[in-house]
Amino acid sequence: MADIVTVVDYDPEWPTRFTEERARLAQAFGDDAVMIEHIGSTSVPGLAAKPIIDVVVAARHLPLPAGRIAAMEALGYEHLGEYGIAGRVYFRKRSPRPRTHHVHVYAAGSDRIADHLVLRDYLRAHPAEAAHYAELKRKLASQSLDAAAFQSGKSAFIAETLERARRNGAL
């Protein structure tokens, strides 16, 4: 059975958890990492979220060298390949359950990285938009959706918000 999505109030410890994990990821990726950033709802102060720290890594080399994948596995991550998104290398922490971290790796310069950062920065700068997003996520979570259905339910909001951010010169 698929995991049901849970949305919780913002936790002020999320940035610290990212910073701690970032140090471990920097070691695992070494000089292959051009950038390691906190993304997703846990990166937006005050925003309700699934309690999972999302991280994006801009990598110099894709496909990732086998040694980098092994280093991630040694940190407790499971390597899931593209996992439905072309051009991405996806890792999720195997334990503890529930999952605590997801890492999305793209080639440096990827438009996907830009989208993640623009959405994050726009929601940080527009608390009313972030509140609207939180409302939507809580509504979706109340429907006991699995991760795929939850993501699908958010897609229109994300696309519209990215478009607003682009119109406002966020890119």
C-alpha cells in the first residue's frame, strides 16, 4: 500500500536539518556538486509541509559516477534513478520511517533547478501565496491521497505560481 501524505505545521528545525544533511551531501558529492540547496515547502518559513527535507544538487557529471551513488547509499539513501522525471537522479533516505530527506540531482544549469529555486524564493517573498499553497496542501492531505495523487493535485498551483514568478521577473 502506498504511503498516505501527511501535511504538518512548519517546523523551525527544518533549516537546521537541511544544514546538517547538506554537510553530509557535500562530502558524498565532493567536487561533483556545483550547488546544494534546500527546496520544497520545508524551505519556506511558515509554510505547512510534508515533513521531508527536499534538497536539490546541481552536478557537474550526469550520469553520476558509481562512487557518488555508493557514497549516497552509505549515508542511508536509496538510489531510484530518474523516478519518473527525465534528467533527474533521485535519492530518498531509506530510514528512519517515515522518510526524512529526498535528494534531487540534475545537471548544473538545468531548468528544473531554476524552477525549484524560483518557486522557493517566490513563496518566501509572498507569504499570502504561501498561505494559499498551505491551504491547498492541507485540503489534499485531508483526502488521504498517496504521494502521486497529492503531487498531481498541486501541479496546477505550482505551474501558475511559476508563471507569476516569471512575469514578476523572478527568473
